[in-house]
Amino acid sequence: MRALGQSVPPFVAKGNAQYWEIIEERYKSIAADVQGLNAYRYSSNITGGNQEFMEALSFQHYLETQTLVSYEESQSRIATMSGEGGAVLLTPEDYILGIFDMVGELMRYSITAMATNGKLPAGKPKKTGRAKSEADDGDKMDVDEQAPVPSRDGEPRNVLSDLRELRLQLEMLEPWGGKFGADVRKKAEVMRECVDKVEKALYGLTVRGSERPKGWVPDMREERRAEVESY
């Protein structure tokens, strides 16, 4: 399994190109119809597509940079894909809900990596001295610049430490009522379950991994049964 913070392999980029082209075509086809007041009038009709776009964009961005794509960069990407019809609106709500969904992709990626490679995906080893300091600055999980980097000195961050940091930041959200508030509460619960699954899978791999056959896939249902039986 490739380390985090590297460009996706050429064959993956080539395979994904057709899907990015389809997404671009979809945005171009609606761009002219969702300008001005229509951007807000039809925002509820396109929010699902925007959230799916954010899930895909943020997941690939994380794999390549081990950082969280910014709202401004996401807006710029959609504006570029919208073509001459004008930029399709990406609301802050679309962005946040898409990031929540990305956590599920990171969970599946982590568990697959542990099953096939026997370890949790992590970033590249940090350099020493001045180069190390510069690498650290570019290797932060860009959720909140004031938040501490959840890693020990000299050790690269892994997916679980980044998931925990992302969970911490997202749990600080206190949205008002309405549909957005309801969506955040629902997705926050799923997010916690996803992080919990990665934690339990890593526990199973670390404590009981030697008992498992090669290619074993961590099963959360199996782990829960074991906990009950232990009592």
C-alpha cells in the first residue's frame, strides 16, 4: 500500500480521468441555470451532487497531500469545471457535509490497507533538522492551523491520528436547527462509528493479528461478539 502524501499512480489517474470528465460535463450542463438567485433557489436540488463531489475531491486530495482540501480551493475547482456558464455555487454546508462523507472513505481505505498490508497507512518519514521543520509545516492536517499535530516527534502521522483530529474539529460544530443541523447530527454519528471501526480494527491487528490468516479482513461484528464473550 502506497504511503500518504504522494501522487496517485499514473494508472489510477488515467482510470479516474473519465469520471472527472463526466463530473465536469454535469456541472457545465447546469451552470447557466443556477446563476444569481437561482443558485439559492435550486441549492437544495444540487446539494447531493456537490456533497458527492466534495467526498471524492477531498479523499483524493488527502491521499496525495495528507491535508484537508480548503473550502476556497473546492470552490475554485467547481468554478473551473463549470465552464462559460458561470460557477456553480458550492455552499459551506455542501463542503462540510461532503467532508463528513469523506471520513467513511478513509475508514474503508484504512481497513483495506490493514487487511492487505498488515499496517495502518501513514505519511512519509519526517526529515531531520531544518528540513524536518519545513516538512512538518507542509505535513499538517489542514483542519485548523492552531490545532496541534497529533503525532509524536520523529514519527509520521497515520490515518487514524488524522481521523481523530478531523473528528475533534467536526464535533465542534453546533449548527442551528433545520435540515443542515439534522444532517450534521446524523453524519456526525456515522463519523464517530467510522473512527471507532478503524480503532477496533487496529486493536485487532495489533493484539490478535498473529492469530489471523493472511488476507484477513477486520470484521467489526466479529470484534463485538468477542467483547461480549470475554465477559
